[in-house]
Amino acid sequence: MSPLLLNVALHGLEEAAGVRLATAPSQKAAGQTRPDSTVLVRYADDFVVCCFTEQQAREVKARLAEWLKPRGLAFNEEKTRVVHLEDGFDFLGFDLRRYPVGKLLIKPSKAAVKRHRERLSEVMHGLRGSNEKAVIVKLNPIIRGWASYYRGVVAAEVFKDIDIHIWKLTYKWACFRRPKNSKHWISGRYFGKYNKFRNDYWVFGDRASGTFLVKSSWTPIVRHTLVKGAASTDDPALTEYWVKRRRRIKPALDSYNLRLLDRQEGRCPLCGENVLTPHQPPQSPLEWGRWWQVIARKAISADYLRHAGRMTPRGDQTRLVHAECARRHAARIRHSTIR
């Protein structure tokens, strides 16, 4: 309830900060901020106000403090500061900074990268007594979830650094598991070209099952598309706009899995529900990780789907399905075989 209550309490914060939207027909898009207006971006109780000068920023801060007082709210002075854009600032796990060349770049913040590296290290330390498959099952949702959250910003170099860190962790894990074997044997046993779509011979994998550990750098960078003006998901007049926007949102999948998702029209062929929530994509690395945990890629029998009332292309084809649906499907097959 906390985010909802904050949205109610802080309704009108933009107007109090002096944000003015363009409404004239001559503007390229109605709803955009005017060229001489401040800009406020808010997520629950975290917000950033962009101003033209330091004096203006301090005036806006004072005005907002007065606006918050009757609502029983106040700034956290330890976290609230006025900074120049060239000095940069962190917001929701992102670092925003204008570099000397005059270009504004948004990257994963150093604190967020540090937390991710520490989490990976902690998980790997707890998997020392496990086998390769357990490592892959545990780490893949974490890697994919974090990369999915940051794929909309300048994160390619960060993804490569994370991959190096993960390689060191897996190699250290392998050496711990096989202390008497040579490094050459360990490399040949646990690393190889497991991903047939990548010319990479240093992928950690399980030779018995063929499963492998994904890399953050395999996640394509896809720029975020801004929401138009003050468009709200609760506005009935904008239903079609949000439907079209959600259809364009693709999870961080490779081209092969994206084709599967398009062919399925974004739905699980076993239950008919959406593979990716129709309301909105996950809003944090943790939520993205949870989403990946409930998705599986299975070869589903077309005969079974026809029996369930879902017409599909001929033959057995690989499809993206919910992991729980896949388990139920496998149980039904085993039950019918035993009978």
C-alpha cells in the first residue's frame, strides 16, 4: 500500500515544482514540458527536479518543502542535495551524468553494480557443495533479471565487466570442486561452446544436460521509449495507446526466443495466459529475476495442445511456457504412459 498512498499524498507535486506542459497545437507533441519549464521525475517518494540554475533549484526545493509541510511530509536532508549535472547523481539504481563532450549518459550506478557483484559472490559461495546444474539454475535468473532491468541504458561495458566477474566466480568454484585436477582439465570439463548461437568457447555449462550459464553481454541494449505527456494507465480514453505500447515491450531475450514469443502472440500455449504480464514489465532486477524463474522453454506436443482445445502448427515445436505449466504437462504425459 505504501507506493499507492505516496502517489495519493504527492499528487500535484509536479505543478508545485513549476512543471508546465505544452498545450499549443504548434508543439510537436502536446503534453511535453515547455522549453523554459523545470522537469520533475518521480517514482513513489523518490524524485528528481531538473532546473536551469543552482538558484532556481534551491528556490524549487524551498517551495516544495512548504508544499509538503501541510501533508505531514518533509525532505530527508541527508539524501537531498543540489548538484550540477556534470557531477552526476544516482536515481533508482542509475547514474545520470553529463560528460565533458556535452553528452548525457545514463549508466548502472556504482552502488548497484557493487550490490550485484556481492550478491553473485554470496550465491556462489553457498553453492560450493552443489553440482553444475544447480549453479546454472540458481544464477541464470539473477543474471538475466539484472541485465533485463539495465538493458535500456548505456550498460554494454558494465555487462562485460559483470561477465568477467562471473567467470572468475565459476572458475574458482570449479577449482574448489576439483582441487586435484589441473587447470587445463577444469577448463575443458566446465567450459566450452555450449551456446550454439554464440562463437564463445568460455561458457560455463553442464555437459550431461547441455544447459549453460548465460552472459549479461548477450542481452541486447534496447532504448526505453518515453510515455507520452501525462498519459495514465487508469485513463479509459488511452486504453488503445497502452495496449499498443505493451505489445512493443519485449523481455530481454535473444532473437530465437523473441521469434518464439511473437509466434505465440506472447501467450503460454498450455494455459493461454500471458508469458509477460500484460499490465507492465517487471520494475526491478529482483522482479525480472522472478519472472525468469517462472519461464521454461519446452518442446510441447501439438497433439496434446489440440486435445486441450488449442490449435497449433503441426508437429512438436519448442515454445516458451510457464515452468509450472510444463511440470503439469510432463506429469500428465507420465500418468497417461503408466496407464
